Amino acid sequence: MTIRLLLVDDHAVVRTGLRMLLEHEADFEIVGEAGDARTALSQVSVLHPDVVLMDIGLPDMSGIGATEAIKRAWPAVAVVALTIHEDEQYFFEMLQVGAAGYVPKRAAPEDLISAIRAAYNGEIYLYPSLAKALVSDFLSRSRADPEDHSLDELTPRETTTRIFMPPSNLEFVVMIIFTVFVMPGLVVAAGVFSWLARRKRG
């Protein structure tokens, strides 16, 4: 198994550092780099990466817009945000356009590596401090609408996390809280992430 990676960041020194870090992983292959969104989209169409590491602050288009364009044209390509921005607005916007992970640049290398592998496997990786934002949003919305049964829209397979299949909204939240505070990063099934995105848009 080889995970084909495209690095997208407007700073060449960052791309070089990422390449040096990730090339040491036996299952990673860096297939290309891009310093702006237009080049990134062109590279995706030609190189067919499995995972794109996406900066948000690009010079011609935001990483959010680039991610949306990638997911629209190549839905099988996973995008992981790697950014200095830890603002919840950016986080939720990336969530809404289909990002498979969100990692701040201050994160440890192993967090980024875990995020890439999770994205490749069809899972979602959330950095703990940002996963807490999801928990807070979920709890505030649940208090506002205690009769909300939107989780029922998911199939049992979609509600599966790596370590838990929640039978109720309350237990789901408890498990996320446990994961956020105990695990190094939150990895959830894509169906759960999509459901949370729909709740945020609503």
C-alpha cells in the first residue's frame, strides 16, 4: 500500500519541510507540490493523489474553495487541512466542503501522519482542540432542540467510530468527549462527520 500525496502550501520552505518529514514514511509517496489553488487543481487532475495536504491561506483562492473544487470534481480524493488557523469558522467551513481532516501546523508530526492515514482509509481525523468545538456545538444544539433525532438518519455502519457504535445521541456525545480528552486525536466514520456538518449548516 502506497499513499500518494500532494502538498499544497504557498510557502516553499513549508513544502520542503513536509517533504523531508513525510518521505521517511515507507507507505507515503510525494507525487507533487503546489503553491496556489489553481496549480493544485491542475496537479490533482494529472497526478491523481490519494490525499491532498491543503493550506487554507493560498494566494489565488482559499484552501476552502480549493477543497470544495477538488471534492466536487474528484470525490475520491481525500483532503486534509494543514494550517496555522485554529479559528472555529475555518474549521467548520472545511468540514462543510468535505475535508477529511484538520490539523494545525503546531501539531506533532505523528498527528499529521495519523491524519493522512486516517483520510486514506476513509476516516476523519480531528485535532483534539478542534474536536472539542464539535462537542460544544453538538451540546448547544441538542439543548436548543432536545427532540432532534437527526442521528437516526444514519445507518448503523455510518454511526460506527473506530471504537464505538453509539445507540443514542447522549452516548455518542459522551464517547466523543472521552475520545477528545483521552485519545491523541479523534477518528470518526465519514458518515458521522457528514451528519455533524449538516447540523452545523442547519
